[in-house]
Amino acid sequence: MEVLGGRGLLLKAGNTRIWLDSAAESDCMSLVSHAHLDHAPGRLSRIIATPETASVLSLFGSYRFEKLIRYGESIMLGDIRVSAHPSGHVIGSSQFLLENNDGSLVYTGDLNTYDSVILRGARPLESETLILEATYGSPRYIFPAREEVYARITRWIVETIRAGEIPAFKVYALGKAQEIIGLVNAYLRIPALASFTISRITESLSQYGFKLEYLPINSPEGLEAFKQGECVYVSSKRYSPPSRRRIRWAVATGWALRYRPSGFDAAFPLSGHADFSGLVRYAEESGAKRIYLVHGFADELAKHLRRRGLRAETLPLTP
């Protein structure tokens, strides 16, 4: 199997061509690891993804789904056997194991190796070749334990409500939004209110067993809870519904470990990606003989892995 970079990630094996979270061609097969739109190929691509990913993508456009694949299932694409496994990034996200007579390859997509309140972290898949994301592939990004970050968030929510104000989070509509709602469900006895887009996504995922307790902000119950004030508002945009109470805004992102976004009251280093330690551990435990790094701190992580005796290199991608 040959891996090519450039205008996207392309895997070639004989006459079989499979794009990975990208597509520089029309009417091509593309494995889609999760439903964040920056990973979705063009509308003419023949997409292979989990049912959860397909459900969310369908909310935002007419995509062409060639095949749906559940965790642990295998399908044949040409002479390549493809299986999907949890990546821990968002609900429905997957890492893919591809195998044929020439060997095996794992494409992680976006990866989180740590358990969260709603998802189990990704477990390393053994392969000969590994394509590993490196969003936080720098030793400057080693996150605190997730339980510690959860405790900080919970404490900030309680203190904000005690001050007579409403805590609100601006987060990704898929991923961080469900984690914050799950955190509120698990540790606090107050309602979580979700913006329209987050409500749509979370409702679409409920059919796959992900049951979270929340109120749409535009529902009568949601508006009444917001009026009462003892609640948490979760939105993908910084929009404050009318209220007599001050709304305090927070962000939850791994970048908050080193940078505080301006204009926010609080920032928490909570990420859907693995940190530097998690990425290094995954690379070593995969047993891969060759590792390609993409995105983020790819060059820095590649150099570190080579110092540890691994054969690692950056796979350049162009916009």
C-alpha cells in the first residue's frame, strides 16, 4: 500500500484508490473518520463512515454514502479489507485498519487516547504502517488529568451560579458540546441548555444509544430554565439569549493550556485530541515499522519519535 500526500491523503493499492478524510477527485471513495465538516470530502465522493458520522453529516448537506461501517465490522474495498474502531475524538469517530496481502495500515483520523465522561479513549491498533495526527504533537502540550479539568469546570459553574450569573460555554457543536452536557449530567443537578445546532446533533445521535439530558434553548422548558438562571448554556456560537442576569462565557479547548482567548471569562484545557504523551504512547504501542505524521506539530513529533528509535516522517498536505 502506497500513501501519498498533497491535496489530501490518498492510499493506493493496485487498482484501488481510497482517500482519507479528503478527496481531490470527483466520484471517488473516501473514508471519513468523523463528522467535523473540515474532514468531509466533496458531495460527489462516495463516503464510507460509521452510521453516527453519516447521521450528523446528513444534517448539514446531501452527501453520498457508499457504505456504512460499524465498530468492529469489516468491509472490502477492492482487495483491501477495512475495519472501523473507536478513535475517542467525538461520538461516531473512528480510526481505520486497512489490510491486504501487502501488509496493514492504520489511519487514526483525529484521536483522543483518554477516557471522557461520554467516550472511551482510543486503544492502539497494531499495524505495519501508521498515519497519526499530530495536532498537539509538542511536549509543550501535556494536558492535566481529565478528572482535574472536570473539577475545575464544575467549580467554575457552581461559583458563577452562586454569583447570580449564568455559565455558558462556546464549544464545537459535535464533540465538546456533548462532553460538557455529559459532565453537567454526571456531576451537577441543574439543567444543561443546548443551542439549536447542538440540540439537532445531540438528538440525531440519541438513536445510537447516546442519551444525554438537555433542554433546547428555543423550547418553552429551555427558555424557562434560562430565565430561572440555575443552568448551564452550551452553544457553538457566542450568542447570549436575552437575560436579566450576566452571562459568563468560557471555552474548553486544548489550546487553553498555553493561550487564553480574549473576551472570555474562563478557559479550560479540555480537548478531543490526544496530547503529546498520548500520541507518543500510541505510536510506540502500535508497533508500526513506518509512521507518517499529519497536521499540527507533525515535524516536531516526527523528530521526537525518531530520537526514540521509530521510523517517522511528516506527510505534507497542501490546502
